[in-house]
Amino acid sequence: MSKLTWKNPFRKTHYSKQWIGFYWVFLANMLVFTLIAFLVEPIWIDINQFLGNAMSLHWNWLVIIMVVSGILICYGSFLSVANTKKIRKIEDVSIFSLHLANKIIPLTFFLGWNFMLYVLIKEGGEELRVIRPELENISPILFCIIIVILSILFPPTLKRIRKLNYSPPTLNRLKSGGILIFLVITNISGLLLPILAPPVNVLRGSLPEKPKIMAHRGASHLAPENTLVAGQVASDWGAFGWEVDVSISYDGILFLCHDDTAERTTNIAEIFPERVHDDVTMFNMSELQQLDAGSWFVEKDPYKTIHEGYVSQTEAEAFRGEKIPTLAEVLNLTRELDLYVDIDAEGPAEDHPFHDQYWDILLQELADSNLNDKIMINSNNLLATNMTKVGDGRDMINTHHALSNQVFREYEEQHVTVMVWTVDSPSRFSQLWCLGVDFVKTNALHILVPLEKPTWIISYKSYILIWGISCSIGMLGGILMFVVKQKKPEILPVE
């Protein structure tokens, strides 16, 4: 006679609940990841370049990741919702068998996507501070979601109040009272949050003057960066001035280059193949001027501005053969175009023959240019951290744009001149405009110069009125749902 064994179905139920709990965590994780990816849209180009260099495949990685994330959100929603419904039917033990693929797939993507998020946070640095202002920019959408949530929470809040009035003083009543307090606090907080923390696009007075636009490294998304043609294009697009990175050659001539090497922005691999990774300041100026600093922009189209038609093919072809300019050439062009110039100065390494004389040479050349107040240069005064000295002696704050909006608001209230870098997002530019920032450095002249007003603005009175009406409609909807539910006839079982 065979021995009978009894299997406990509840152990299987408990095991399945753990996986269903993981499905909900997986879904929440994918939603958070996608939201973060959406909010860092201003630095998508940088992320794509980083991933392209890391994998040696220059695809639009962010679009691929977003599409896959959308599929994973749908997949996670199905796994979590469908299995949560099934697990309530405890009598049908067979429904708790979860396919192995539905364990391996979400777990693999959960680990992989979180690893990507870790890399993004590690490599993104201060650039990830764009998340906070981008959240504020979409706050009207978030506030609409709050209204929907409050409308849904209002009926159970009223139900708890009604139930509490007729319930005897028992432990259950205390528990219901605690839940009621939580619901009331949630409702009040949701109502007050948009009033206590309105977005900066809500104006209490008149709109400040549009920030003056400084072309970062010249019109760097429309022409090869740190070249004379980049300055010319910046002027053509209506920039107020341009920012340039100033280094010094081995023979003591000031020139423009941002990177430590010339590998990214020139054809140095063809001209000096054995010196590709050498510090750019260890070249004589005659050697640097043998390099082609324009063809890389045409061939790689790194910002897709040629593909999108902002730069015609004819204009692009004219960039070929562009040379690394000297500072003297830059200052002459600045005078000719009647621009301002922001000097981002960084001295050479200690073993460079002009290490000690760098600042003296730079300041003397700037003084000899007679551009005076059209020159902005980082101060070498240790007491003036984060300050920029303007040619006529005025000071300004020169800082990353992702400082908190409250800090920028305080600068405006104290009439401090502020220049921020580097803003390519219309939404962030609009916020800084509303905050009264004076100068904005940007790569994206073609996007920011045409803006005639912020992407969205509203007066404080209109904002409060709209919020009040929206909340009233939401609360009335909640009350209506409560009343309708109370009037539903009780369905008696058929004998």
C-alpha cells in the first residue's frame, strides 16, 4: 500500500505572495526609473555620448531604454495586478504556479535597470540636479494627480467620519480613528502643498527681462566648438556673447581648447598619431594649427543639428579645415562682432614652461585688447569663490543652473547679478527667466534665442483661482461618489 502524503497549500500560497510582492516592487521600480530618465532629458545628449563611448556603438540609447522601460511597465502591471486578483481565490491552489520565465525576466531587468541607474547617478554628478527643477516644471500635472487622489480619498474619509460617530468606544474605533486622522492629514496636506510651494512660473509681479544668452564654447551645437566660426555663428543667431576655454601652448601662446587632449575635436590621430593622448598644452602653436578642428563636427554631427536642418549641408562642409584659434584672434573677432566674451581660464600643469606666467600673460593680453567691460573672466581672488570679475570691476555669481530656485530667488531679491551654466532646456531656461537670472550660457542657441516668452507662466491670482476651482470640483466629485454609494440598494441573497 502506497504511503499518502499531504501537501500544505498555504506554504505554496505564501511562496507565491512573495513573488507577487516582488512584482509590485518591480513595477514601482520601473516607474521611478522611467520618471528619472524622463526628467534628465536636458542631458540626454551627454548620456547617449557616454553610453556610445562605453559600448563603442553610437545609437540613440535613451530612446531604446525608454521604449524597453515602457514595455517593462506594461509587463510589470500585468504580473502584479493579474496575480493579485488570482491569489484571492485561495481555493484554487493551481493558480499560484508562477512560470519560471516570469521570475527570471523581471528579476534580470530589475537588477540591470538598477545597475544603469547606479551608473547614471555615479557619472552624472551635479548634472543630475536637473531632476529637481524639472519636477517643478511638471508640477501642474502632479497637482492634477493630487486632485484625483484627494477625490478618491474623500469618500472613505467621509465614511470613516460617519462610522466613527455611530461606533461604540472599542479598539476597532480607535483603529478607525487613527485611519481617519491619516486621511484628514493627507487631504489637508494635498490641498495646501500647491499653495505653499507654487512653481516659479507662477508670477507675483511682472515678468523679468529675458536673460542675456551667452554661447557656450561659441555656438557649440551649430558649429565646431571653440573656433572662430563658432563665434560668428553665435553672433548670427543673436547671442549676447560667447564663452571660450583658454589654454596656453608649449611656446607660450594662448589658444582655445576645452579638453585636456585634442583627440575629440581634431584630426590629431592623422597628423600626430603617436601623440593622440598627449596634453594639448604640450604642443607648440605651429603644431596645433596643423590640426583640422572642424571636420569632426561635420562627420559625427554630434548634436544632430545638421540632420535636423539647423545647419545646412553647405554650411557644414564649410567647417572643414577650421583651425584652433589663438586668443588674439578671438578677441579681434569679439570686437568686430560687438560681443561680450566670457573667459574660462585654466592654467597648464606644473611642469609646463609657462605655468607660473599663465595668468600674467592672459590678463595682459585681455587688457591690451581694450574690450574693457565686454570681458568677463573668472577671478583668481581666493576670497571670491564662485565669482566672476567683469572688465569694469563689477562682480557676479557664476554658477551651475541647478542650484535651488529659492537660492536664485534670494539673489534676485538682493539684486545680485547672476550668470548660470549650461542650460539647453527651454523649461529650465523659462524658470531662470522667471527668477530674474541675468546671463545664461547655452549650447542650444537655436532653441533658446527664438523664445519670446517662457514655456508657461501664470499670475499668482489666476493660479490660486484655478487651484481652488479644481479642488472644489474634485471634492464635489468625491461627495457625489460617497452619496451614490450610500444609496445603492443592498443585494440580498436568493434563497
